[in-house]
Amino acid sequence: MALFLRLQPAMLTLPPRAEAQLCYALVSIEADAGGAALPVSWAVVADASRSMRIPIVSDEQFRELVRQGGAQEVLVDGVPVWQLTGPVPEEVRRTSPSALEHTARALHSIIERLDREDRLCLVACAEHALLLAAASGERRAELVAGIARLPVVHLGEATSLAAGLRVALAELGYTETTEVSRVILLTDGFTRDAAGCLELARTAAAHGISISTLGLGGEFQDDLLTEMADLSGGRATYLRHADEIPAAVAAELDAARGVQARALQLELSLPKGVTLRHATRLSPALAPLHWQTQPEARCVSLALGDLERGTPIRLLLELLAPPTPVRATSEGTRLRLAALRAVSGAAVAQADLVAHYSPQAPAPAAMILAAAARASAVRIQRRARAAATAGDAMGAAKLLRAVAMRMGELGETELAQIALREAEALATTGHGTAGGGVALTYATRRLRDG
């Protein structure tokens, strides 16, 4: 397997300046088409809190419950909600699977697709975490027995996703491996240990393990789940309804099966005077990226996760370039801004980002400016979500109006309208629309690249 690293433009042309200036470069990383499929080592962490175990009734079943007095409307914090007045009738329970039952069905279908070398472990977590199953693809009976326990396990009322992640990561192991190692985390609510989850995502990334997150419904921590995925190079998926779980789990297996290069890292060596200001992944999903810094070596490293067949990873780098070197001539001068190195196991691809300072420097190309606009939009959207979470409704509304304007300029009319609706709701009521913030977070990640 060979890696390929391409820069656009091949050489930056910058105007002479007496001060530092912002510049952009597009980076594309892909692998050749060769190589056999890698074994997959999976850990599924399922939120087993009470909400995940509640039967999901149809509209018709709900109306029947109301008619029979089985549900009534009450006020909770001034908001009208429906609550059950007693146990769920057995007939309703039998025909209305819970989110955990949908998850169990999804895993049963996955077992049949596991190869002998594949591994699967299942962890349930609420207040505590429990390993329900851990076996290779040739020991399917053990996996089936563990999955059967998932819909009925009781692990307390609070939710600690970090507890489940710790068990899963310990089961996958932190040793060097050629397997595709991936955690799938499914939740429909809030966890009490967000900081611990983020730290575990960083640990996973350092050991080549991706964490893909599945957020169900409209009342979960979308900012946490997307950041965990981005930190570890995983995927973040929004599920509106529980019956979407099987397709999402199957898509994760397909993605893992298509990996050509695992645990991809992009390293940048920066000379003195050059600063990396922002790094944004443009595809497969739009997201700001975090990086690790080695100050003494002036080197930064970005964990990009697994590289899938036919799906190049495209990034936008935003750097502060130094002032025009004093040795510049009337024809200009050249300066290396960064040495780039993409690494996956023994496979390495390298390229230099070079700037040519010239009085005849043209404006950045349209595709660069469009990429910069998308990167700016997703950063502002993240700031708006953080402001709303912190209770700054007016600040969030102002930022979302800016997002709407950027989306309109990019031709993303539907996204602009979603952002405006959310901004108006925050400005007038102090609260966002039901599920509107979550929907905008995931829709922005799908903003097309180019």
C-alpha cells in the first residue's frame, strides 16, 4: 500500500509584505487501490440508561394509550410533556421495540458478516459499565448470548459514557496491531463526564483507535459526540429515529471493511516564523481539527483516522506566513512554509509547502476561497453551539445569523434557513428549537466539498 499527498496550489504565490500574512493550502491524501481488506476489531458501547430501554410506540399506539388513561400530560419545568401513568401494557411492549432492542437486532445481523479474524466486543453502560461479550467471528454463539442481555441489563440511572469507553478501549488493547480498531458509541442523552470522554478520545487516537459516534433523537450532546469523533478520526452520525440504528451500524462495518490505511497521521514541520492557525477537514466530513504540538521541534501532528478506499481525505491549512525575507530580489524569493509528512504504519508520503514572494502575486483561486468560507462557517457554528450551551442565547443568535449569511453566500439555502430559524428562536425565547441545534450541527458537517 502506498500513500499519495498532493498540495493545491503546488506553490503559494504571496505578495511582498512587511508583516505576517494569512495564506491557504489544500491538502489531499489518498492510497493506491491495492491491498487486501484488513481484519476489523470492533467495540460497541451502548448507552443502557432508562431512556434507551423505553418501548418506542407508534402514533396510533400512543393515541390508544391516552384514550385508555395510560398516559397523561403534565408540566415539567413549565413545559407540557406526556408521561405514562403505569407500566407499559404487555401487548405494546411486545410490538414496540426499544432503542436497545433495535441495537441488538443490528448486532445480530452484523455477526453473520464477521470474518474469522474479526473481533467484536459489546459494552453496556449507564451508571456503571459491563462487558457483555468479547469474541472473534468464529465464536458467534458467545456473541449472540451477550447481545441477548443488552435490552434487559440494568446498570443504574445515571449515564457515564466514559466508563463504557474505558472498558471498550481496554478490551481492544493499546498494543501495535495491523487491525482496523474502532469503537462505536451509541447514546440518546447526556453524560456526566464529558471531559473524561474527550480525554479518552485523545488516548484512543494516540493508539490508532477511531471512535465513531451515533447520536439518537434530539436531546444528546452533539458537540461532545462530534468532537470525540473528530479527535480520534472517527465518524459522527445523527439518527432521528431508533429504527435507523441497524443501517448506521451496518454502514460502520462497511466503512471499516473499506479501510486501506489505518491510523493516518499528518505531521507538519514548521520553520521559525510560520504558525498553523487553523486546520479544517473538508471531506469526508467538514470539521475543525485539533493537533498535538511538539514546541521544541516546531512540529504539529493531526490524527486523521482511517483512510477508506475511494474516499480521499481533504484538508484546508491556514497558516501565518512570515514577512518577505530580506534577501528578496525584484523577481521575488522562495521560502518553505512547512514540510508535510503523511504516515500510516510503514507507508509514508511527503511534500513541501513553498511560498514564492512576488510583486505579481495573484489573488487566491476561487476553490481556495470557497474552502476557506466553508471552514469559517463551521467554526462560527461551533462557537454558536457553545454559546447556546453556556446560556448566552443572544450571543448564539448573533453568531448563527453570521452562519446563515455564510451559508447563503455558498449557495446552501436550506442550511441558511435552518440557521436563521434557530437564531430567531434563541433571540425571542432564549431557547433553540426542538432538535434544531443538533440538526444544524450535523447538516453543517455534510456541507459539500467544492
